[in-house]
Amino acid sequence: MLVIVCPGQGSQSAGFLTPWLEIPVFAESIDSMSSFSGVDLAMHGTVSEPETIRDTSIAQPLIVGAGIATLAALKAAGLTTFAGTAGHSVGEVTASVAAGILTPEAGIRFVTKRGTSMASAAARMAAGMVAVLGGDQDEVVAYLIAIGLTPVNFNGGGQIVAAGPVDAVAKLQAAPMDGTRVIALQVPGAFHTSHMDPAVAELSVFAQTIETADPSIKIWSNADGAIVESGKAYLDSLVSQVSHPVRWDLCMESMLEAGVTALIEVAPAGTLVGLAKRGMPGVETLAIKTPDQIPAALELAAKHA
């Protein structure tokens, strides 16, 4: 069983769109979504500086736009069917398009609003995010809470991401738990915490203007790793998830239980395949980082059809 997975914020790097824009169907998709979003995705994906594309209001439509355009390129190359999809954080918007819940236009409009709302909420407090690698999960969670951080991404394979005020982030970096390693993330805000409640309020209103369809394939939710069968319920989850933890660990567990045997990660790819190598042993993976890897994606899809 083949599943398409869609990365979240922080997976983008400067210039990552450059080789992709040589593919006509990809470039056309990016142009279309730039028009819908009001964000020049081609420019930001090719020549913008790293600091610019870390801005949440740019990063989120850029990531989702790249993922949707990758789906269009794969479809044009012959990959027309797959069994399911899942996205990590903002990647859930890409997954909603892959599953037919949202149209590409609705998806890019939603994520543009998501990005600006979250950037506005983040600006109210100096905050950051860090990844903690290793340690017992319960002990790590307790330690994070004790120093004023919130566990926000449970990524499996011994990785937990925490968010909170910069002083609490600095405290963790200065005194990590024994047996753990701390990595600062280039994400400017305490995402997936109560600090994002203002963004949830804005998105709740905006979501009422969006039409949905029920998914045409399996789609797993970050809320609890469960398969969602209602398009409206999935959209509601996209809104609420902005201030709640991402349970990617449970998504991987559910995919394994469902019999998933292969994952293809759309651009900007790499992060979720890395997590799957630890959390989904035995599952074949492919991170499509450049269009040169599309033939390999078709081969993998044929093998796991």
C-alpha cells in the first residue's frame, strides 16, 4: 500500500524550487497558486534568502504550494492513484488536496490565511521551538513542562519538539536532560500551543467560506492518528490543530496497522522520510527532492500498487 506524505514548516530551504520550475506542469501550478495566494511562490522558492522564507506567512504557502505542484507533476507523469495520504502540521493542508477534500485553490487560500494568522499570533510573544532527541518520552515531557515549555510535536523515534518563550527555550538548551540532545528549529513562534488561539479564532471564521468534499482515499489526522472520513471534520481539525500537538507518531503507527508498505514524500521532501526510517521499519521510502526522482517514484508506486 502506497501513501503520499506531505512535510511541514521548516522543511524548506533556499532555492529548492529552482529545478522544479523547469517542469511545465509544476511551473503552471506554482503560477496559479501564486495568483490565488498573493504570494510570489516562484520568487521565494528560487532567489529569496533563508531568513525571508522562514517568515511563517511566506513559508506555509510556499511549502503547501510546492507539495500541490509536486502532486500535479506526479499525476502528469503517470502516478494517478495511491491508497492514502497524511501531512505533518501545515502539510495536512497539502494532504487535504491530495485526498480531494480541498481543491488546490481552496487549499492555497486556506494555508495563506493560516500562515498570516499564525505569524500575527506569534508576534505577540518572543518564542521558539526546539527538538529533543532521545530520553524516555514521559520523562522528557515532564521536564519540558517543568521548565515552561509545551511538547507540540510527537514525531516518533525518540523525537519530541517543544515550543514556548525564548527564556524557557534557552533554559533547555543550557541544561538538557541527561541522554538527550537539543536542536534549535528555525520556526519563529510557539506553534501548536495555546499561544496560537488567536489564529484559531481567525481560521474558524475563514473556514466557513470553504467548501469541502469527503476524502477519496485514506487520510490520517495529526490530532490522534485516526483515519478521517468526513471532509468537513478534517477541515475542522485543520483549524483546531493550529493550537494542539501534532501526533505524527500516532499517524505512523496507524499507517503501519493499515498495512502501508511504501511512502513517497512530496517536495520540499526529506523530513518525514527521515522520521519513517526510525518509526516505520521495513517500509520503503522515497523523498522527492528534485524532478529527477519522479521515475523512481513511478517505479515505487508500481511495486506497491
